[in-house]
Amino acid sequence: MRSILGRSTIRAFVCAACPLAVVLTLIGLAASPLRLEIPVQAAASAACDGGAFSIVLGSGQVISGDRITTIPAASLGTSFAVKGKYVEFQVTAASFEVRDYAFTGAPNPRDMTGGVRTPVFARKTPDLQGAVLTSNVAVQISGEGLELQRTGPGVGMKIQANDCAQGGIFQMEPSRGDGGPTMITHVLATAVAPEGANLTAFYFDNPNFRAREGDTVPFKDTTVVVPSRINFGNDFSPKFVGRDSPQVATRVNQPECATPIQKRDGTTAIVQHCGSVSIWSVASGGRMGGVFGEDATEVAPPSSNCTHKCQAQDRVRGQSTVLGFTFPVPAASRLRNP
């Protein structure tokens, strides 16, 4: 797992009309300050060199620099922008839907984009089942890290992000007072660079993993069996690759997009995953992360089923097997759309 493992999650029915101090207590922030956890196998420090997020409100107000603060609900408008050196995206205030997630293409020794602004997700949409986030927004900016939390009646959302050129740099965490799951839909971006380069992202069944599926490979001081792997990439950059990274979350099959994939033993796997959309059922307190670059193509065990006081584990520090991916991605490995 290469997502950001935050500790404070919402475990109670949250009253939108409560004073902020009460809301923070329910979230678990009043007892201790907001604290960003380091992602397991985080991007090397060089990938985050100079990274720092700013929040830009619709009014033009900018919130930047290391701080713990709140944004009053009345100041939010319908959405606000998160802008970093390497990453930027929009947040819908009422749901914490993330839109227009992109890499800026800023120079970095671990850049994946070829120096070109690279859209990744058109949207990451949580279905709050009619609920609306209504509280002030709790904010922490710390170095390249950002954490945002907001609540509404019976529901809460948290976003964690790192402003880095690659690594485990994004995580969305829903919590529900009724303990039920939240459906989160990821839609990849469609884009063409001004120079005409095709930057449209697509999901693919990684052929390097299929070629080694079932093999036992080293991992830290033990071993792990190579699984199949769904990644996403584009047709422009041979370094750009990412992965949806779930914790206590299950992908919803999409039979309308069934794609036959040849396995190493000559049999065929039917992969029920669309080429531009993935849908996830996320447990209350579970997480959907985003992992980019080398971390997205390493072989590691799945994350633990943790939804409460989860702790970041020791970093792998290069002790895993990285299988990479084939560029350009073969047509036979690309997942279909309806």
C-alpha cells in the first residue's frame, strides 16, 4: 500500500450546527493537532523538493505556509483550488469531490511528465447519499503535505495530499455515522497538450505483472507473490504511471467493460474494469489513495484492514521488487470502455 495513512477519522454522527470546537472533538482533533502521516514508501525527498500547497478560495483569498487553521463555511463558496509546485486540483466544498487533478510538469529529477502539464483525473467523486458537508474546513499545511477535513450531518470527509512529482501523494477518506460504505468513482482525464500530444489517461492490465503472476519475489525480509496489477498511464510519457491504492475498500466490477487478458499459462482472464472509470466501495474510515511512479509498479502485500488509529509502517526503502510497465502500453493490455 502506498497511500497516506492518517490517524484521525470521524467515528460519530456529526452535527453540522455544532460549534467548530465540538466538531473538532468529534473528529478527534481537539485532543491533538492535525498531523500528517508519512506515506509508506513515500516519494524520495528529491521528488518533493520545494513542494508546498496553497489554497485559493473563490474570493481570491490565498492560504499558504505551514499552519493549522480553519476556513469558515461562509468563505468557501461552491469550490476552492489547491495549488502546488507539482500537483494541483479543485475541491467541491459540499462533498469534497476532487476535480481536475493534474501534475504541473514543474522540473524535478523524478518528474514523470516530460515537463508537460499532465491531467490525471477529471474527478474523484464520493457519493454521500444525499448528505452535505456543512462545517468549517479544518486545514493543516506542513511542508509539502496538506490535510483537509469537513463534516456534515452523519458524514465526514478527509483529504490528504503531498505536493511531489511522484510517490504516494493523495488519499481520500470518508466516514459515516451509520458505519456504512461510501462509493467513490474515479474518472480519468481526457486531454491534449497544446503541442498536440495525447495526454489522455487510461487504465491497463500491466503486462509485466501478468508475465510474472504467481512468482514469489523478495519483499523486505520476507517474500510476496506477484499478483495481477491495474495501472493507468498515457501515450505521451514513458515514465508516467499510477495506481488506485485502496485500504479497506473494494473495487466494484464493471461487466459492461469486460476485457479478455491473456495469462502466462495460456488461459484468459476476464477483467471487469473500464478503461477510463473505476468504482470503489470504501468502508467508513477506509481510504482511496493515489500512487505514482515507481511505487505504482512495485510488488508489495495489500494494505491491512485498518479503519481506526492506523499507523504508517516502516518504509520499504528499496526492499521491494519493481516490475515497471511497458511503454507504449500494448493494445491487448488496455482496458475497454462500454
